Amino acid sequence: MAELILSAVLPVLFEKLMSPELLNFATQEGIRSKLKKLEKTLNMIEALLIDAEEKQLRNRAVKIWLDELQDLAYDAEDILDEYATEALRRKLTVEEYRASTSRARKLIPACCIGFTPTALWSDFNMRSKIDDITSRLEVLCKQKTELGLVEIAGGRSTASWQRPLTSSLQTELAVFGRDEDKAKILKMVLIDNPGDGNFGVISIVAMGGVGKTTLAREVYNDKTVKDFNPKAWVCVSDDFDVMRISMAILESINGCASDLDSLDAVQKQLREKVAGSKFLFVLDDVWSEDYSKWEILRSPFMFGAHGSKIIVTTRHERVALTMGRSNECHRLMILSDDDCWSLFEKHAFDNEVMGADPSQLIRQKVIEKCKGVPLVAKTLGGLLRSERREKWLDILHSTLWQSHEENEIPTALLISYHHLPSHLKRCFAYCAILSKDYEFEEKELVLLWMAEGLIQQLGDNEQLEDLGGKYFQDLFSRSIFQISSIDRSKYVMHDLVNDLARKVSGKLSFRLEDELDSNNRSNISEKTRYASYICDTYNRKRKFEVFNVAVHLRTHLSMPNESVTTSYVSHTVISDLFLRFKKLRVLSIQTHSIIALPDSIGA
């Protein structure tokens, strides 16, 4: 799916090719004809995109063709940026010479300034690069016949509608079809029937996107469980780190951060907090089946009062069986057709009513596509609410629905991405480097987009940061981002949406989450442009060697690790390793304890 980003990259290339500064520089250097040839080739390629993006789902050769094309498009953008940088450098050099008090310097024509062997080699190198890119694009263009691709007029005009922001940010989302499930879970919670020791474990099991977390939150905040004290909510996710989870529970109980640095100290204090108390904890999104880790984690809870409960949400029944008795496992089913339609209506119309007699064909198609998954109903509603009613059936009949994905990403999410305006596609795909369950602020993400040049300024009247804020809120209104349940000033991406970002980004992005995960390390290549890594306490040079192959890297982002309070990285690592990336636009090492940066950065 990385190829779908192309529809967003090409308009940026056309905009750069039309830049007055670049055109002026190209005229001076005698390369304007080369840029015109590149633009012509890109126009021919773009005319094939609409057909290719549809056919790649059923034709692997087309998928490979688009993948190669995307890599070339990013190479072209890098070269055009090099031209723009060189044009600015020479302009500043001319201005410096003209500002000089030396009469001799003033006699030197501007065209001769910078006329050195180094400059000549730079010119030759840049001309060679543009010729190489154009030739490779022409080869791809000639393959259209054997791939069965046809030109479709208007491929370049991916004009998107403009719509006002919705009230999703201010209103709580309604919950449909879960009253019976909630009542069953509450009954399990309130009954004084401990399982392991003094506490019982209740597991909510379902596939991703069905609403396990929503149901757990409904129970956790219900007034009937107000007598449970203490209460704590922890998002576990992929990494079942006993220290991190124990610390998170303790900090949730205390209401403040803890400076304890050993598991023994944390669990002793946890034991004191729960001793004789009837507690209610939620462990959300558990994946690990490691019983030995669960034994260690639960040891302090044995001292709680009878009737204490732990609610676990997981996609896998084996996880539930590891953590509790099978009869305390609640299997959450998909929504009924009526409830699924009600949830869709909530997001498609908000408080509006479609009409006294809504099209049964539309209703039937929506229910068919959602397959009872709340996340899909919500996402599809967010997609269609922004389209004219007459376009709904076209979208619902799209051939993209025929895609069969092996990684459990609902096709509705792929459809939602496909119908994003082009400027939002790149911004969303960039989010693939964010770790699952990572909480982020709007401004944080907007600044990253700005640094990457992903925000397209159409006029001079609006600041980039304000425009980026509109991008963000547009994605939020489409349920791409959700308000964090822990800190309502921050946002998160649902696991399935995060998976989708990684899928559409493909090898364009890479996350180093486990230094020893050889399978994950194989996903990075010279095509990778965006990368992130999870911080350890000590981040040694060997850890970063995996990034060496990514010679075109644009973003190198450090991600926080909840189990690490202080993270260190040496100046040698920064100087010797990070500076190899000549096309870097974002270098974030904010999670490390660094007093000063090496002088070589920015030199």
C-alpha cells in the first residue's frame, strides 16, 4: 500500500518544478530543458496512477512497479531540494561579494562567483543525477503496455473538498449494542468470587476494533464500582514488561510519578497499597502468553481483599487462559446490523437525520462493509460524512473492497486511506514511525510534518503551523486519531489504524522496537525515509548500525520508553553515526540526557 502515497508526492514535485527560484537557477545553469523533460515524464507517469492504484491490489507486478516509482519520486524530490539549496547558496554568495568593500571584488561578474573546480564537479554531479532519475522514470513509463495500464485523464487533479471541523472533539462518542455485555462484566466484577488468591481475573476477548477497550472503560467508570479502591488502568500492549506495568499501576494509585528503580521496591510498595483493600485494575491490550511473567506481576495482588478484580482485554483467548480461569472469559461479539448502522449514523451524520426513508441499498452496503466491527463503522462514517450523498454508492461499490488482507486490517480502513485528500495521505503515512499506544500532542506532530515539508502552503495568508493544525483536526475528525483516555490533552492511534499506517508506508518507514528482532531489522532498506527507535537506558553504537543501510533517511526519531527513566547516548554515536545521513530533515534525540550537541552538527 506504500504506492498510494504517490498521489500525494507528485503534486509536491510539480510545485517544486514550478518554483521561480528553481527556474531562475535552472536557466543560469543551462538545465531548464532537463527539468522540463523530467516534468513531462512525471506527467505521463501521473496519468497512469489512477489505473495502477486500482490494479495493484490484484496484480503483484503493478504493485512492484508502483513501489519502484515511489522510490524514484522521493529521489527526485531530494534532487530538487539539492537544486533549491544550491540556488540559495549561490544567491547568498553573490550578495556577500556585492556587499564587500573591496573594489576588486565588485569588478568580478556575478556569473563568475563560485566558479571553482569543486563547483564544476557539483554541477556535473547534479546534472548526472537529474539525467539518471529521468531515464529511470522513462523506463517505468515504457512498461505500461506489458502491465496493462491505461492513462486516465485528470489523474493529477486530486482535488479534495473543504469542510468545517466537526464537533467530535467536544462530544463523547455514543456506545451502541453493549448494554448486555456491560451488565455481564459488571456482574463478574461485583460478585465476591475470587479466582487466584484474593482476586479474580476477568478477560474480554475479541479481534481488534470490536470494542474491548470501550467496554472495559464503560465498566471501569460505572458508578456501581465506585467502592473499589484503589483503581488503576494500564495499557500493556505488545511488551509485557513486568517492571513497567507494576510501576504504572503504582503511579496510577499514588497519582504521581515514582522514583523507585527496582522491581522489588515497586512490588513491595504495591503490596502495601493493596493490602486489605478491594482493588479494581484494568490491563488493556495484553498480548503475552508468558505465564512466568504473569506470576511475577500478580504476586503483590495476592494481599488484596476478597472480591478484588483485574479486567484484561486481549485479542487472543490463550492470553486470557494464561491469566485467569476460562469461565471468567467474556468473548465480545461483533455488533448487530442495527447497532452497527446506529454507530455509523452517529459518525456519518452526528445529530442529523439522513431522512425518513434512507436508501436501503446504502444501508445494506454499509452493514455489509462494516461486518459488525465498531472501528470500521466509525471510520467509514467519518469517511462518508465528508462526501456528497451521490458519491456514497460509488465509494461503497469501489473495487478496492475486493482486497483480501492477511494482517487483519479491515478493508474499510484501507478504503478510508485511499479516499483521504492527497495532502493528508503523506501526513498519515508518516505516523507509521510512532509506536503503538504512544500519546502525542497536536503541536508535536504538526512540527514534525512541517520539518518534513509535508504541509502544502497554498497562499501566503496562513501560517504553516495553523495549516498543520487543520490537517491534524481533519484526521482527528475521520477517527484516524483518538483522544487519549489517560491524558485528554493528548492523542493516540488505535492499534488497527497504526497497523494501517505501517502498511501504507511500507519500506518508506521503519521502527526499531527490539534490538534483537532480526525479522523486524530486515524491513529497513535504502528506500527507508522515516525511522524511529525505542530508547534504552544505554544506547550503544551497535544499536544504530541497523540504520546504516537507510542512506536516504529524512527523519530519525527517538521514542520514549516507559520503563526507562533516564536514557543516555554518547556524542560519538551522534557524530559518527547520525551525521552520515546527508538528507536528514528531522533529528530528534529529546528523550536522551544530552547536555550539548557536537560542534559538527550544523557545521
